[in-house]
Amino acid sequence: EAQVTQNPRYLITVTGKKLTVTCSQNMNHEYMSWYRQDPGLGLRQIYYSMNVEVTDKGDVPEGYKVSRKEKRNFPLILESPSPNQTSLYFCASSFGDNPNTEAFFGQGTRLTVV
Amino acid sequence: AQSVTQLDSQVPVFEEAPVELRCNYSSSVSVYLFWYVQYPNQGLQLLLKYLSGSTLVKGINGFEAEFNKSQTSFHLRKPSVHISDTAEYFCAVSNDYKLSFGAGTTVTVRA
């Protein structure tokens, strides 16, 4: 089954404790991206990757890091989480090196930073 | 820079009535336009997209949208809604590599 898998689905952590949210897709898509969803703000793009070893900042990259060492994986790293990073996070992938085809979304990761 | 404005945050509608969700965008260059739907506790899925060609775009589940370049709008419509259309709807615009979403419109369908 074609899918984007995020782990964990739920995470509660403390301020300053480094964490990684994993994202994996099995569709051989080149383009992958991370978004955060906050009430009243919709989804905002954090980082995106057009292919292996090619990443760039989205609209809200501060406090986040990403890497794309393999085509299928695109982890999101929070080196020192803060409460304002409490949010619902989505990973998505698309065929081709841009988001102009259909984006396939993961189920989301709900992160709470206390 | 590009941005998306969804003009209605909440739209209540009765079952079998029509619905229209309004979306305006701004961009200095040509864009690609999308509508995504998010059902409760799920990720987003694509309803329809406009890349080029006919300005009337048909999508899944009976939805359609019309691209109006002069008004920079991409409104979503469905002539008759079902209870199962209760969800949050997002308009999005893409320019090259970035995808920008609107704040979302919550549609609640009542019997």
C-alpha cells in the first residue's frame, strides 16, 4: 500500500530535550516536505526537499533541522524544543522534484512541549 | 512571495444543499492551485488541482473549482453536499518548490 508513515503519532516532551520525528514514504517520490498545523493558521511549510541531499527552508524553518540522506526518509529534528513548537506536524511526499503533483500526507504527529 | 486567503473560516450547510468555499491568492508569478480536504484525525488528501488549461476543474466526490485569473480566485463548489462532506478544506498555491496553504474552512453538514 502506498503510504507516508510518520512516527511517533503522539509525543510529549520537555523543553530543550532533542527529538526526531521520522517520515518514510514507499512511493519513490523525489519531493518531500514538513508542515506544521496550528488552529487558525492552516498548514505552514517548515522545510522541503527536492531530492536526496537537496533541502531548503519553507516559511517557518526556525528551530528545526532536516536531512535527506535516503530518498524514502526525511526526518524532522528539533534540537532544543520550546513550547511554541507544540503543534500538529505533517510530512508529505510528491512525485517529481516539486509539489505540483498530488501531495500524499502522513497521519500526523501531535507534539506537546512542556 | 505567495499567499492564500480563505474568506470563510466556518461554513454550516444543510444536507443536499449547495456549498461554495472561497479562496483568493496572491502571487507575482504564475501559480498552481489546489484544494485539499482533511477529515477528522486524518492527514490531507487532494480534492482537485489547477495547473493549466480549462479554468473549470473537476475533482473527486463531486467537487469542482473555477480558476479566475483576473480576480485571483479559486473557489470550490459542490451542488449537493452529504453528511460525509463534513471536514476541513484547505486551498493551497504552489510556485516552483514551495506550497502555501490557507487557514482552512470548516464545513459542517447538518441533516
